[in-house]
Amino acid sequence: MRFSSIATLTLSALLLTGTGMGIPVFSAEDGKAKTTESESAASYTFSVQTNRPDAIYKRGEKILFTVQLLKDGKPVPGIRVQYRLSQNGDWGKAAIVDSGKPIVAETKLDKPGWVSIEAYMLGKDGKRVRNPKKPREFLRGEIGAMVDPLGIRESAPEPADFDAFWQRQREALNRVPIQAERKEIPIPERFKGKVVGYDVKVQCAGPKPVSGYLCMPANARKGSLPAEVTFHGAGVRSANARFGNGLRAISFDVNAHGIENGKPKEFYLELNKGELKNYRHQNKNNRDEFYFKGMYLRVMRALDYVKSLPEWDGKTLIVRGGSQGGGQSIVAAALDPQVTLCAAGVPALGDHAGRLAGRRPGWPQLVNRKNPSGPDRMVIETGKYFDNVYFAKRIRCETWFSTGFVDFVCPPTSVYAAYNNLPKTIRKQIQTTPTAGHNAPGNLMNKRCGEILRNAAPKK
């Protein structure tokens, strides 16, 4: 990689917004960084550019990043800016330059992969400046680029008994009757008479039941409604009652852990500090006891339950979610052939073996050492049975993904590894945002979900 600081721009770079103007980009706090407060920081932004508008490059093609600190939209000298580049999720050394000149960094990759740059404004004390409007965040500019992303492949072969393992889980689930307990929940005034809602518990194999909120149109006819099942991202929380979605469809929002819904905030905080503390790594060296085995059983049973409802039309079944919920959606579509659309935003739970290919793995980063040890490799072997990269091969329905090129939680390499494993015979699309992290937009997949539900909903 080559870095420089120049007085004037020497490349015809287009901003990714297509507006020709600098854009402010912020990101979450790095707890190890030194920080400072700045009363005037609200007037500062970063302009971030690549020399290709989509930030997608061929192997060996020159990548140019250009970053500049602006005040009230104009270059400002005399302020120190710290910046660094990453390659496949690993950061290089940081450098500090004066803000009067734009930072230009040149790099390239000779094989499929991912690079990015980030820059921070420093205060007079040399510490990173926080964003006054969002005190938990730094004032930061960042952008990433992909090299031949459709050439990214799985990091390691899947287990020979992958299908047999999940067939055994399906058989265990089949031995448990689809029995549900549901209790009516209060309906907001504007939905009364239009929507019914329930707090639902469904028997399941594994340690916990399926737990979620079910909403659907009041007085729906038998066989008249499309269905969507929504899965949650990481964390410990209640399900959400999606009354608006319930105006036209069966909407089942599943909490990830089979726990009680609608409890006070303290209830979930205590679980997060106790039984579910660091759940994502519980028993990760044993495929039969790994935490996500129970979660994936609940994913399958949630679909079993929705399909058992007499109001379901038997035709339209959407699964959707972001991050951990995106990972669950991929699992749902792979293990249930009746799913008709999978919408997985910034999906987690993929590329667990990433370090074997020299790249950062997807959340929850089961093993993130550059040189995995013997015990690490045992964890990787467990993770393979729960990896959306392999589940993606088994999807037979229309599928939409999204990713951001500065997402270090669910790296774009992990998302593309799964996307590239989707069968060529299905309709598929991936929405990419070079300046986005784990909040990358999924508006295209949301629009598609809306289209399908509108078309399938009962006509008035």
C-alpha cells in the first residue's frame, strides 16, 4: 500500500453519494482509543472518496482512497488527522497528518478481498474527538472497497455430514408436537378492530420454546393470508408486536432466545448478565451443545407454527432479519423448502473459518486469531455446522442480502462468501454501500418484501 498527503486532488474520484460533495460518516466507539470533547466538532465532517463510484475493483486494479477533513464544507488546515488502512479486516499502522491536505492512499489486491480506510479528527491534546451530537461515537470518516467480490469463496470445505446432522435435528423436532400457548395482548387504539395480537409460546426440541408476538388481520378467512417471520439481531430482548405488518399478513416476530416477552428492561439486563452472558460463545467446541443449535431449532419450529395456522395461504412465506436475524433467515430458508423469500440484512453467523483463509470471520468471531491454535481449530470445526456460507447452498427461493464495506461486525467478505454460494438458479441480489458499517441500508430488500406482501394480501 502507498500513502501520501497532497495539496490538490489529482484523480477524478466520484463521491459515493453521486452528489460531488463530501459526506459525513460516523462510526461506533472503539473503547481502547483515547478521546476528547470538542465544542465545535459539530461543524466538522469528512469527505471520503474512491476512484470508482461503486468501490468494486478487478484484481490488480489500482484503488485510490481520498479522505479530507472539512469545516462547514470547506478544507481546514492546522488540525491533526489520524488514519489507517485495513486489508481483509486487519488494520495496518496508523499515521497522523495535517488536515490542510487531503489524504490519498493507494493500494491493490491480486486476489478477491476487501480493503478500507478510516480517519479521525484529533484534538489539541492528541486524543480522538467525539461527535457532540452522539457522545458515544467518534468523528470519523471511512470507506471501503471490494476486489472481485464475486470471486470470494468459502474459507474451508463444509463437513461431510452437514446434511445428516441437520436431518437428525429435523427428526428430533418432528417428535415434538406443534403445540402453542397464546395469550391476547393489548392492541393500540389505531389498530383496534383491524388487527389481533398474541404472545405465543410453541413447544420445541432443545432447551427453550419458540417465543414471539403474532399479529394478523382481525377476522381473517381461512387460507387467505401471506406470512412473514422476523428474526432478531444479537442481544437479549423481547419480541416486537408488529401491528402495522399485521394489517395485511400473518406477522410472527421471534425473540432469539425463547424467553419471556414484554418484561421490564431490568429483566433482560439480568438475563444478559447471567444465563445469557456471552451466549454466542457458549459450548462452541461441541456441535451438540453449542448455543446456536437451540436457536436454529427454534427457527425451524417458528416456521412450523406459522404454517400450521389456518389463516396461512399455503403459498407465501417470507423470512427476514438483520445481523444475527439475517443469519437466522438464511438458516430458515435453507432448512424449510416452503420459504418463498429470504431477506438477510448484513447477515451474521457466516465464514466462521475465515481465519483459515486469512480474513476476519463473521460475527460472533468464534475464532479471530490470525494463527488459529489447536483448540481454535476444534471451535472452527463446530462452527462449520452453523455457518450460513454452507446453509446458503441449500436455499431454493428468491434471496436478498445487504452489506457495508466498512462493517467489521459482519465483514463484507463473509457476506459475499455466503452470497456466492447461493444457487445460480434462484433470483438473488446484494445491496452494497461502500461508506456503511453494520448499519448498511437494506431498503431494496424491504421494498421487495413489501411488494410481495401487497400482492399476496387479501383484496378488499
